Amino acid sequence: MKFTPSKINFFLLFKLPSAFFTGIRVKSISDDRAVAHVKFKWINQNPFKSMFWAVQGMAAEFTTGILVMQSIDKSGKKISMLVTNMDATFTKKAIGKIHFECNQGAEIDKTIKKAIETGEGQTIVLTSEGINEDGVSVSKFQFEWSLKVKS
């Protein structure tokens, strides 16, 4: 399957409706990079007049996860994927349009290749940073993904 923003956003609607309805949209995807954005609005606000941290986390996780899914698809193998740890830092109120980007596609490919070659589970830490319209970082997420070839 070719991964395109429109196919991925359609996937969001049916498989991750909370992400879809809070406004998360994939803007671009390539072999190395995935970009999603989410705009601050009533449905994703917190009581402090900024974007709820969990909405930012969904957008960030999605940029990492879609690259993992794409790499698994390219491998032709059945590989399980699971977030085993997450760390986040928040540096500024998230208002306006926030872009999240992960650009570690090559590292993911190497990790999946190693999982296939060794038959052992592998872990990789992937980073997605939220940048506001002024180019300022508002949050940074790190997700540890566990990848294992299914037998």
C-alpha cells in the first residue's frame, strides 16, 4: 500500500477517531519524514486556554508510528509494534497551528532490518517535536517503540 496523507487521514477517521475529531491531520510523508499538524480549537483545549497535552501526544506519536508502519509494510514481514515508553517536555503554551515532525525513517528501516535478520525484538527511540507558527518549539516527545517479527 502506498502511504499518502489522504489515505492516512481516512485511516484516522475510522481507526483513531479521537485523533481525527480533535483535528490531527497528516500533511506529508516520505521514506524519511512524517509531518502532522493540529490547530488549537475548542475540541482540543485544556482549562488553561491552550492545547491539551494528550492531543499533542497523539499528533507526535502518529508521526513516529506512521513511519514505523510504512517501514514494516516495505519489509513485507509481519512485525508487531508497541510503544513501551514515552517522555515529553513542554516549553510553551500550544496555541495556533502546531506542526509535529519525525525525520528518523532511515533509523527505523535499519532497526526493522536488524529485527528481521536476528529474529530478536528491537527497540528504537523516536522523537517528534511540536513547532508553533512562529517556529518556536512548544513540546518534544520521545517514544520508545518495540518491534518484533511475528512467528
